[in-house]
Amino acid sequence: MDERYQLVMDRSEIDEEEFTETEIGMLDMLEQGRCTPSYLADELDVSQEYVRGRLQDLKRLGLIKKVHRGLYEISEGADD
């Protein structure tokens, strides 16, 4: 399992300097199921633009993947 993915799955190991509170919230919500940027923004009380930027960052890290237009989920590994 990719080390970054394992880090996300084990919340007690997350270094707050590596992920923002919003990113952690997004990852928590995505662990529960697929989400859209607008849903994440509403639930986390931040702008959709901010969420989209963080989603791109998390996607580049291989932690999440885009499964359909505007729909994201937790990645099962960096190869997704």
C-alpha cells in the first residue's frame, strides 16, 4: 500500500502541517463515499473554488481520483 494512502487511512498519523483542516475534512467525507466539489464546499463551509484546488492537490498525491465529471472518491492506491 502506498505510504501516502496509508497516512490518510490512519488519521492518528496525519501531520497537520502536511494537510489542512479542510483537506482532512474532505478526505473524511470521501471515505464515506463519492462526493462532488459543491457538496464538499457546502458541508465544509468553504468556497467551491477552494475545494476544487484542494481536490486537484489530493489527486496529484494519488489520494483521491476523479471517477466521473465532478465526482471524486478515495483512491485505492497511487496507480489509480
